[in-house]
Amino acid sequence: MAVTFPLTCHFTFVSTGNHRTGAGAAGLAPKPLHFPYRLPRIIFCVKNVSTEKQSKDPVSEEGYHGSLSSSTFDVSTIESRIKYHAEIAPSFSPGPLQLPKAYFATAESVRDALAINWNLTNDYYDKLNMKQAYYLSMEFLQGRALLNAIGNLELTGPYAAALVKFGHKLENVARQIITKDGQEEVAESWLEMGNPWEIVRNDVTYPIKFYGKVILDSDGRKHWIGGEDIEAIAYDVPIPGYKTRTTLNLRLWSTKVPAKDFDLAAFNAGEHTLANAAHANAEKVCFVLYPGDESLEGKILRLKQQYTLCSASLQDIIARFERRSGIPINWKEFPNKVAVQMNDTHPTLCIPELMRILIDIKGLSWKEAWDITKSTVSYTNHTVLPEALEKWSMELLQKLLPRHLEIIESIDNELLNYIVSEFGTLDLSLLEQKIKDMRILDNVDLPDSIVHLFPNAKKVSKVKSKEKILVKSLEITMDTASEEAGSDAIKATKSKKDQLDAEDKECTDEEASLLKPDPKLPKLIRMANLCVVGGHTVNGVAEIHSDIVKRDVFNSFYRLWPEKFQNKTNGVTPRRWIRFCNPELSQILTKWIGTEEWVVNTELLGELKKYADDEDLHVEWRSAKMSNKIKVASLIKEKTGYVVNPDAMFDVQVKRIHEYKRQLLNILGIVYRYKKMKEMGAQERISTFIPRVCIFGGKAFATYVQAKRIVKFITDVGATINHDSDIGDLLKVVFVPDYNVSVAEMLIPASELSQHIRGGRECQS
């Protein structure tokens, strides 16, 4: 999203994996390690909220001279900067400016120029000490940084002209970093040659602790000691706003340990693996984002990634707050200067981590810390599927983050007491249901203070004894009946006994399900419930989604705290998704509307209604669409070897591969269409069906077997249909490998039918 400045501007904190992520603005986040050590990154987004009422560009304010704008960069200046980075400060050996050297030199020239505005923007926000919103996310799918940066700076033309002098086209240079890795889940190479956009901040490091134990000091304060210690180090990426000199920050985190942790004695003794164990263990946190979690090791690594994001980001936020606040620090002002937005449940640990820092390190009371936390943190929900709402093992958390489990247990107890105070004890069945729906801990004993409210829990044994007496009498009756009334009476009496046995089991099971944990099931922490309880707002990302969140997923919470729940519809920036990736259509829009202001004011697109029947507009529109389809046909040929007809309808479904996204339903529909075609003669097929190219794109999670089977099924169907000479160009099925933002920037402008298949409580996000 580009940044404008009436009331807000955006930074970014992020925690991401082995693909660079970004929310469009700037931010802070743990980042993946550079290859071979930095593959994933942790990310976090910051939003600055100004109290000024007029729209201003902070870098253009009086006293901030020397900032970068398109007027200061002509073709010759750009040419000399690219040459400087290619020859004087090279990332490659001296020699001709070939790809990818041309890309790195170009990107570094833009980055260095952005540094001027970048620093001025940060200085301006420090000076104003305005409120900042930090967006914590495990990933940002940023897309092509080069085209986005020079496009926002209005330097596309000058850079294109400068690169021509070096014998390159801008479009080709910008595409040079597209990877070709597919569903085989080979390691991505996005950091193999370094990243020209990022700058390491060696002075911005924070300690991260795992394992250890919690002790109580003589002053009553708890301390988390021992265990495994690593360091998070910041890497920053500049994100320029559109037609503004404001340049914000995407902060990524990498992980390491100090050089002193390398065991030189063990190394010299030949124990090389042991000598490097601490370094390897720290670097492993950032090797792969979302590691498979079927194994215990995978679960531990995932939890380490999530905690690294939360801890490093919060320590950074608090350090900035303290620096800007001066002495003495008024912690009550923290929610007035800081907002932390959790993107899904991955950053949930920021709630107990903020509590830990405020209580154990800063010396605040529980009530002070809890009030601050609830006023600072907010939660964006992205899924309504129960299996996608994270639940972490209490046993694992106790081992890896013992102090955080203590805090979560205390929050759960406080929640239980609040539920009782709100719903009372007159209707115990209602109270039981609310506790079941809303409790943070799952399959865990209730505190004695809550259990004593339910007398039925103590009567279970008495009920069972009474039923046993009844069953015994039935057994006597059955014996008598066998002698006097024969087999029919025996069957009737036995049936009554079986019914009572079933009712007895159902009753006792129901009692135990709420009041007693099942020893066969794990004790869990429901992270989504913790997000709702610990935050002051909860939002979905579409109106239908937010309605489901309120009606179904968190209905008990919504009834208790209706003011918490909001809707924030996901936005689509017209800069990236029309202006930059669809230039032919952009020119048409600007021509017919009469201004390019539609890029920042999409309501102006309504002006096109008056030309709805204009044949000249239709011709230009179809021409732009065909141009984009020809590009995609070329992409398909390059990536899959299939030849498709751009005159056919392009039917596109691109999104994460998942059962609820309904790719399986879509491909089954295609199979049905193919079957019907095969039942017809050639002429009937041609007269009945419109030529169609069905395009799929997306990735399945590495351990999601069913999703990977769907991918295999789609490719197998494509292999059958695409080689059927009877069908020809009437139907093609293509799965585009390695789907990412760059591929989306080509497919979406060429799409004529975009598939979004939904069912039940599901929503697309």
C-alpha cells in the first residue's frame, strides 16, 4: 500500500520466511537469514498516526532540504549512479554490465538515493513523537521492489532510458530475480547472491531466550534465567510512498550468536559439529519459514520463529518509546504512542511477551501491564476454519517459554473470573458453555474457585451408583423373565438396560468433557482466544468474513464485547495492480478519465460509466487485454512447454492450494466439461463450447498431503487434455509453477474469468 499523508503514514515490522515479504509501506520485522544462513525473516509493520489535520509530506517540511524527488534525477545522473555501483562499488567482478549484475547496480543506485528521504522521514517522526502502529506478520509478499520503487518515485522513464544506454530493457532487468522453484520445495535462492535492497543494522540487536527456568527474587519479582540465548539483528528495507518523498521502513530480523559462543577448543579437537552447535542452532531459526510441524523438532522451530518475531519487535518498539519519551518515562502513555497489530495468530506471543517485559523488566504491576497490553494490541483474523486457528501444546510452551506459560495461565484465570462475574451462576449450563467457548486453555483442569460453582460435578459418582442399582434390578427381572415369559421379554428388558447404559455413559462423558480434562488428549493453548482477550479490537478482512467471525467463530466474545469487533476490508493498491503491472490499461484509463488521479482516487473510475457503450473504448480495452494475454501465453510456454491460444477465454484460479479454496471442485468441473466434449462430434463441440484456457497457480504447504495431491491431479488432468488432438484449443489446463507476486502481476491483467469458490462458513482471504 502506498503512503499518503492526511493523517497517517506507514512503517512496517515483519517476521518472514525464505521469501521477502512486505506490506507496501515500511516496517520492522525479524528477517530470514542470507543464503546460506539467512533464508527466512520475521517481519513487523509500523503505522505512524499524526495528530495534524492537514495533509503534509513530512520530508518536504521546512528544514528538511536535500530530499530526493524526480526533479533531481535526470537520465545522465541515473546513468552515472548505475555505473558507479557497477564499477566503483561492485557486488560483482569487474567486466561487462550483464544480468544479473545490471539488476544489482540499478537496485543499489535506487536504494542509495532513497536513503536520503529514508533518513529524513525517520528524523521527522522522531521529532514529532507521533503514534506508530506496528504490524506484526510472519510474512509480507512484497513483489518486485525495483519497479515499485522507481514507479512510486515517478522515475520509470528516466531509469528505462538510462538502462537502454547499457544495452538493457528495464522490464528484463527487473524480472531477473524470478525463481523457478516449484512444488518440490527446493530451497529458494532469493538471498543466494545477497539482497541489494536491505541494509544490516549491526547496532540494532536484541537478546532472545529459550528454555531455562523462572525464579522468584527476594523482592517478589520473577526472573527468567538460564536456557539458550541467541541474538536478533535488524535488516532494513526502504519502502517509498507514491508521489511523496516519504520513505518508510520494512524491518526484518536475522538470528545469530556472538563469536565467543564458538567452541574453539572442541573445533581443534576435531569435534567440528559440536564446536559450531550454538551458531547452527541460532541460524536454524531463520533457515525456512513455516517448517513442517509433523515432528516435535518442527513444532519447536516454528514456536521459536514466532517468539523471535514478537520479542525482537517488542524490544525494538519499547526502546524507541523510551528514547522518544525521555526521563522519567510515563508508561501510561505507551498506548497513546504505540499500536501493535497482530496479523493472524502467529504473533500471539507478543501479548505475554509485552506483559513479561513490563512486569519483570520494567517493574510495573500486573494491573498496569495488563491495562497497557489490552490498550495496545489488536488482532486481524484471516481464517474461520477451526483447524487453522493455532493451538500450541502447553507442554511445549512450558519447556520452551516457561515464563510466558505462567502469564498465559494467569490471563486465563482472570478471564474465567470475568466470565463468572458477567454471566452469573443462575444458569449453570449457560456458564459451562461460555467457559467452553471462551477459555484460553483447552483440556485443562478448571481452578477450584470455578469448579465449586458446579454441584453436578460432585454428583457424578452418586448418579452412577443410583443407575447401577437400577441396572442390577433389571438384571434380576431379566432372569425371571427368561423363565416365565421367554425370549421376547428378555429382549425388551435387555434393550432397556442397554439404553440406560448408553444414557449413563453420555451423561458422565458430558459432565467430564467440561469439568475434567481428557488424559488421552493434549493440553493446549487456544491462541486465537488469547488474541481476542488480550487485544482491544478484532477485525476480519472482508464484510462477509467479519460477519462470520462475529456470528460463529467468536460469537461468545462478540456478545460479551461487541465494541471490539470491526471489519477492515483488504485493500488492493491500484499502483501495483493497475498502474505498474498493467501499463496498457492504465494509459486507457488516464486517456478516457482525463487525469491520472484515479491512481490515488479510485472513485474517479466511475467516470468510465458514461463511455460504457463507446465502441472506441471497447476496441482499446480489448487490445490491452489481448496484449496481456499474449504475454501470459509466452510465460506459460516458457514455464510449462504448453502452447495456448490467446484468443481463448483465460479462466484463472490463483491462490493458496487448500481444500477449502475449492481447487478440487474447479478441476472436477473441468473434467466433467472434458467428458462432455469427448461425447460429442467435432462440429457439435465447436458449436457448443467456447475455447477456454484454465489456469491454476498457488503453492501447497510442504506437509499438506491432500493439497499436494490436488496439485498432482490438476497437472495430470492437464497432461491428458492438453495432448488430446480431438479437443485441440477448445480446452487447455495449465498449472503455472512457482506462483508468486511477480507471476500474479502477469496473470491478473490477462484474466477474463477469476475463480473464487466458497462454501459454508469459509471466506476468501
